[in-house]
Amino acid sequence: MEYETISKPDVDSLAVRPNLDDYEGIRSGFDYERVIDELDGLPGGGLNIAYECLDRHVAAGRGDKACILWDGKDGRQETYTYADMAKLSNQFANVLRKLEVEKGSRVFVFMDRIPELYAAAFGTLKAGCIIGPLFSAFGPDAIKDRLEDSGASVLVTTPELKAKVHEIRGDLPALKHLIIASHNEPPEVDDGELSWNDLMADASEEFDIVQTAPDDPAIMHYTSGTTGRPKGALHVHKAVLGHYATGKYVLDFHEDDIYWCTADPGWVTGTSYGMFAPCTNGVSSVIYEGGFSASKWYEVIQKYKVTVWYTAPTAIRMLMKAGDEVPKKFDLSTLRYTMSVGEPLNPEAVVWSEKAIGLPFHDNWWQTETGSIMIANYPVMPIKPGSMGRPMPGINPGIIDEEGNEVATGEEGDLAVRPGWPSMFRTYWNREEMYDSRFKNGWYITGDRARKDADGYFWFVGRADDVINTAGHLVGPFEVESALLEHPAVAEAGVIGKPDPVAMEIVKAFVSLKEGYEPTDELKRELRRFSRERLGPGIAPREIDFIDTLPKTRSGKIMRRLLKARELGLDEGDTSTLEDD
Ligand code: ATP
Ligand code: MG
């Protein structure tokens, strides 16, 4: 189906004038290196992400402003100002100093979204160490792989999660300190553990931030593991230029915004956009500790009067599944701007959100490796539903062929970016060769396939690994999944190429249904007919299976490689980030 372009709003009529009010003008004069002029730099020289996020606001007299509006699982609500966070992170930096944790050491956190997580992350950066966040739902093997690979010497976890660490601690000789933090009663600690609460009680609230240089390592994030074994992408302090500038121009932060990023800091969106972008821009962020529920999520927006909301397609599809009546029960009128990242955003989801919550989701594209948003839809630009949008100022992406030459407009190829932006990853930890292999002919190769249209909009086709070759056609799963999603019965769809002696591969779809629909043969036939009408017989799925839920990573991405492995009875490979059923 052709989706109508959502026209460009009249900038002068908007209640809040977008920071990027003239895309062409700002893009043409943009120099990423000069973003530093809008930040402060460390007193005495150097650059440190935590200083730009917290202390610079305190130094400028903005310390009383709310930094975190914490909403706990147990219903507690707490506010932490910028000054509070600056002090708590100073204390944790002092803790690391006292434990003689050296600059460059890897300090990992394995905790729920409690305030201590944020204090630990910023404190680690202030101490010149590298912060590595782990998602709290990881099992022992996933934690072990990442701690072992990174050689982490400190792990901060909680009383609820520490049993998982105990199972593997004997395998981690580099892990010197295990710190137990509790947001409730001070934790009881066993032998070989340290109490966060005791350490912090003894630590000063003053700390001279270690003089980190712009290119000193700061953050290590393991990728989601959608396509295989997760890789440890390493980022440097200079990445903060990217966090700040994309926060300003893509997330369109303004002084009074109440912002909610639904991603967990275990994934790069939860740090780049759950911590660094909002804090460098000095806005107030909601941190919701609980999990997904459509009505709870709408309630969070109502309760905190959220203005800017950043979430992911998988959550949006769940909101769609919950129905149009649910949002009507809440006052969502404070919302000004909504965005999505992490997976392709089906055009149906954009159209749905405009109708159901009154605002279209603005899709944007980036990866763990890129550290910040590369391609986006902006408040001032028409939205073409299904497109990732246009390049962020200062970013130069292209669509290239196998030799690394740009292809013609409208043609499909590898999505690549000209290297050199501030938040670009600097290595895959312990996998230097793999890092080198991602660069060709002056491009960084992202591993995604895409097209660019005549208006300069980028369209996602699929991950290079997922593209299907059927009877001479190259088919991206996204297109087929999006067509299926237009059918009222379909909640989610995952599409793979299944080997076939004649066609090389045939398109096979796995479909989960919305409530009230039965998985009958008749519905299967109906879906095949429906997708043939939209896509044509060459691309429409030849086989459709119904499935209760699609396998996903814990960050919410459909794992097509697993659908394929299961279909073909092959080894499932690394499933450390697989969501529990
Ligand atoms: P791994 O590299 O371990 O397989 P991953 O690629 O899923 O995991 P992330 O870095 O979290 O790990 O995800 C980035 C990828 O997610 C992108 O390369 C792209 O495939 C997909 N993605 C993110 N945002 C979008 C988007 N807006 N549209 C389409 N795809 C997106
Ligand atoms: Mg990837």
C-alpha cells in the first residue's frame, strides 16, 4: 500500500519552535567538531561525559533542576536534581579511587533501573574508567561472557540479582570487586562482597574528575546479538558531542521538556538517549523502573506530563495490539514529539499513532556502533511513513555496492557512513580484525541494506544477513512484514528465506495474531491473498506459519536468524540475548 506523506508542519505555528528549524541551512553549515563550543570541557582541560551531563549544569547555577524523576516498581516516586546526581556520582568515583581501580578499567553494572545505576555509571566516567551496562534480565552465561571478554574488574549489582553472579564468579579471575547496591534496606553482604551503602556513606561528595582526553575510552556496549554473537563496541568521551547535538536537533530538547526514553541502559539507546543526550541538554527525564503494560505506559505519560517520548517499534506494536481505546482513557495532551528506534518502524505504526495518540512516531536509525543517531525524521520535515528519514547534520551516509561505490538513486545497496563522527565506535573489544573488516573504500559498512530516494530519504530494506533471494528477486523482510501488519488480524510478523531447490529461497512468514483471531487455514489463505495483492506474487510469502510469539532479543528485536535456524533444524547459535518466552 502507498502511504501518504505526512506533510511538514508550519514551523511558525508550532507551540515550540524546533531547534532544527531549517534542515538544509543547519546541515550545510554544520561542523561536528564545533559542537564542543556549546559544551564546557573539563575545568583545567580535557573532556568527560559525566561533567558535560551533570556538573556543568551545577556550575552554571542549574543544579536545582530535576535530572531524574524516578518511578519505582513499588510505586515510590523520587526526584533527583542535577546537583544530587553530581554528588552521588562524585561519591561513587571516590569509592572507585579508594578501591584503587585504575583509569581505563572496566566497571560493569548489572541492576534494575534504580537511581544507583545512574550514579554508578556517571561515577565510573568521572573516575576515568569504562562503564559497561548489563541488562538485568540476563542469565549467568550472558553475564559471564561479557565480564570475561571485557576483563571487568568491578561489578555493581543488587541483592535480587547477585545469585546469578555467584554462579559464575569463580570463572572470572579479573573481577576483583563485587559491590551490592540496594535502593531499599542496606544490603546484607556475604564474604567477598562490598556494600554499596557502606562504601558510599564513607565517600566524600567532592571529587576532582580524572582529566580524560576526548579520545579516552568511556563506554562499552555489547550489541543486541540479533545477528550473532554480541560484540563489545567501545566508545570514547568525545561521543558526548553526538549525544548533545542529536539531543538538540533530533530529540528537539527544550528547557522545559519532560522526557521519557523507555529503553534500558543495558542497550545503547538507554545510555546514549536514556542518560547522556537528555543530561547534556539539561532536561528532566522520567526513569520508569517497571516493565511494559499499555495502560501503565500511558499512565506514566499522564502522570509526569511527558512532552518528548522515545521508544521502540516492538513497544509500539504492543500498544497497537492493546487497541485504540486504551489511550483515550488518559490525558496524553502534553506530548509534543514522539520517536522510535531499534528496528524498522512499519508504516502502519506511524499512521496508527497519528490516529490513536494524535502524533506520528518519528523513526530514526542508528546502531550500537554509531553511538548516536545517524538518520532521522525531524519535526520540520514531511514524514514518509516507512522511511528512516534524512541524515543528521554532520553525518554523511551513502548506499554503496560491493566495491564501495555509491549506487544510483533508488537502488538498493549497503548502507554505509563516512567515518569520523564523534560517537563512532573505536573498536570491537578483543576483535580488532572484525572492526577493521567493517571499513571499505573510505566507508564504515553498517551491515544493513537500504535505498535512498530522490528527496534524500533513506529506506531500510533489511539486515544484509536477512535479505532473501527468491527466484532472482532480492526481498527485504521488512517490506513483507509491513504488508502483513496492515491486515487487522496480524499483531507481528517475522519473515525469512527458506532454501528451495527451484527458487533458491522462498519467502516464509511467521505471524502472531491479535486477540480474537483464530489461526485457521482460511486465515492463512486470506493472508496470502492479502499480501499478494500488496506485494505481487514474487515477493508475497509462499508459506505462512502461525506462532504465539516471535523470538526476540531482550531489547525487543525480532530474531529472524532464530526463526530460520528453528525452521531448518539448525544450531541456534548465540541465544544469550534471547527474551524468555
Ligand atoms: P548484533 O549487531 O549483535 O546483531 P543489533 O544489530 O541488533 O545486534 P544494535 O546495535 O542494538 O544491535 O541494533 C542496531 C540495528 O538495529 C541496526 O543496524 C538495524 O539493523 C536495526 N535498526 C535500528 N534502528 C532501526 C530503524 N530505525 N530502522 C531499521 N532498522 C533499525
Ligand atoms: Mg548490529
